[in-house]
Amino acid sequence: MKKVILLFLIPLATFSCQVKTSELSDNQCNQEPEYFLLRPEVEKSFGYSHAVKICNQIKISGAVSMDDSANPTAIGDMEQQMKNCYADLKKILDHYNASFDDVVVENIFTTDMSSFLEVASYRNEIYTNNFPTGSWLGVKELAFPEFMIEIELEVHLNK
């Protein structure tokens, strides 16, 4: 009886592995990365791309509260800086025909955690269906001393 069961299981295991292998090869994505610059002059001078899309994944660099010349905006105002970050992130999501519903990871870096916690409920206006995973990290400083918050995202597109 043991030999019969074993003889039955070996072909089944082999078939199962073959199916998984063929499924993986059919679903692999070989697209070239697509780079997006929100503020091309600023990003080129600092040496980064604001977003990179590969297949159905988008990695978005940390957004900060700045104008098109890289001047900090809303200095000393955590809530407005946060709103400015989300406004820039929305522009990037729009470029890729995505929304905050597609965000799966959100990491927030702040130089003032207590001020951030006072206004963090604003995120309820951004994430109306589900909250992404992520971390809130208190840091000593960001790129410019006037920046109080920086928000980076990872996006998964179901398209």
C-alpha cells in the first residue's frame, strides 16, 4: 500500500512544481524602469528621481514641503507641511493614473513627532478606504533644517 501511495504522490508533486514554474514565467515582468521627475531641475541638482515605476510597482521618494526652486515652504507649520507633501505625492500618483488607494507602504519621517501626532488625523482625508503599512520615524534632521516632515510611498497597481 505504501508503494502505491508513494507512486501516486511523486507524479503529483512533479506536476505541481511544473505548474508553478510555468505560472511564474508567464507572469514575470521585464519592463524597463520608468523614471519620473516632479521638479526636474531640483531633482537633477540633488541627484535623485522622485519616482520609479517597474511593472506594477512604484517607489516614490520622500516628499517635503518645498516650492519649484527647492525653497522650504510653510516653515514652522507641521500641518501645512504635511498637506504640501500629500499634494506633491498626489501629483506623482496622478502621473501614473494611481491614487492613495493604491499605496501599500507609507513611511513618515519627522523632526517633531509630538507636532506630527497632533495633526496625523489629516491622513484620514488621504486614506479613505484602507491605511497602508509603514512607519513613523522621529529623526534628528531632514535635508533642510526648515523641513519638519518627509513622506515616502510604495504603490502597487492592480492594472
